[in-house]
Amino acid sequence: MQVGFIGLGTMGKGMAANLIKGGYDVLVHDINKAAAEPHVANGAKWADTPAILGESCEVVMTSLPGPPEVEAVAVGENGLLTGMKAGSACFDLSTNAPSMVRKLHGQFAEKGVHFMDAPVSGGPHGAASGKMALWIGGEEEVFTKHKAVLDTIGDRARYIGPIGAGSVAKLVHNCSGYAIQCVMAEVFTMGVKAGVEPVALWDAVRQGAQGRRRTYDGLAAQFLSGKFDPPDFALRLAHKDVTLATSLGKEVGVPMRFANMALEELTEARARGWDDRDSRVAMLLQEERAGLEIAVDADALKAVLEKDGQD
């Protein structure tokens, strides 16, 4: 099977290289033709335009900077849709807007072509090594049909749901990561300014409860199940801990913007009379603001954790 790949930048070059190593007949294109030279040297073929590339490929992958570039490559002049045949599939590996991938999905469907969102996570090292997650949105049968190709570029290709679901998952992941990054910077500057050597501090906290478990695993116990009683750790105790931390920040002269926002949330939750419920009960405040209620069946959560353990 011939596979097309467009976008040979920081992420794309590693993924395209893995397709070639995987034995696929790879056709490549990039706005910068020089970026394709190493791949052509390793057996790939060059296509002058996305349209020409699309004519010859059953599967096309795009790895581009953002929504404008994806739209231009997909439906612009000499774009993919001009050349792709009915029954073929395009997987957009870019971090894209859900509204854009849904729009393109509809345009491609008019020609009988499948447009799938398939954002990736793993960074340049993951792209090169193949240790990477792919979150797929679109028709599940298209994902299943072409999973072997996806498995060539990443070891965690998962179907998430209808078109746009993959992009939503990617935005949840990336936005939360950068928010956590800001909090980490805040609390670590506080800890170091309070007198703890940086490596010793890092080594200590990474062995604590938060450090030992994967970032999102903590959502399963209370938030996703909607069960906050009896508490694993009471709200009043969490409020005390964050109060002490923000007080230390004031004492050593470190701004604690995010920690004080967290303290405000915990304070509002205490005002609801939730002192002796689990500290994660404060997350219900955001559910109220969003106008939804999350309560996942415990067996469904267990199945995900068990599946992950088997991978």
C-alpha cells in the first residue's frame, strides 16, 4: 500500500521515517522540498503537490502547524481533495481545532473520502522512536481498517469517538499539561526560596502520592465516579495544607497566583458544608459552572485501567 505523508517538520520527519522503515511505499510532500531529501534518500518518492500525492495513495497523513495550514493542504489550490479517490482516507496528525476537522470531514465525505482527526502526543523523541499516543476521531471502521499503518508511527493508537473527538482529547491533554507546568513553576520557586535545594526537593516530591501515580489516574477514584464519601483525604485537611503553602509563599516573598486560586476553590467548597467529604469534592464546583454531571460506571473505569496494564 502506498502511504502519503505531508509535513516533514519537527514531528513529521520522525513519523515519515518510521513509515519507510515499516516497509510502506511512501510518497512525501512539504512546503520546503529540502526537508524531503533524507526521506527520498531512504526510499520515499516526492510529490510536487498535495493533489498529486493524493491521487496515488490509499492513506494520507498530514502533520502541519495548525488549522490554516491543514485547510490549505486539504482543500486549497492543488489540495488533497482534488486528487484523493473515493474510499481513501486522510489522517490529520496535527493539533487542530475540532470545528476545522468537522468541517473538512464534511467536505471530504461529499467525495466519498474519509477525513479523520488523529493528533499525536510524544514529542519529537516519541515521533522518532514510535513511542507515541494517537487519538483518533471519525468512523471507527476506518480506524480499524488502517490501524496497522497507525501502529507503525505510534504504539498507542486509540479510537476516541466521532470526528473531532481526537482533537478534543489532544486539547484537554496539552492545555492541562501547560496549566500544571505553571503550577509546578510556582510551587518549586516557593520551595527553593524557602530554603530547600532544588534536586533534593524534586527527588522528595516525586516520591509522594501525586508523584508516584500517573497524572490522569487520580481522576478515576472520585471525580469520574462521582463518589466523594467516605473521604480518602478530607476537604478541611486539604484546605489547611494549601493555606499553609500560600502562607509560606507570602513569608518568603513568592507570588502564588495559581495556589491562591486553588485555595479559593477549596474555600468555596467548604462553604457548601463539604468539610468532611473527600477533598476532590471541590471539583464539583466546576461541573456546576459547566452545566454537566460526570458519573462514570466503576466497571468502565476498571476496564480502562486493566487494559492499560495489559498493553
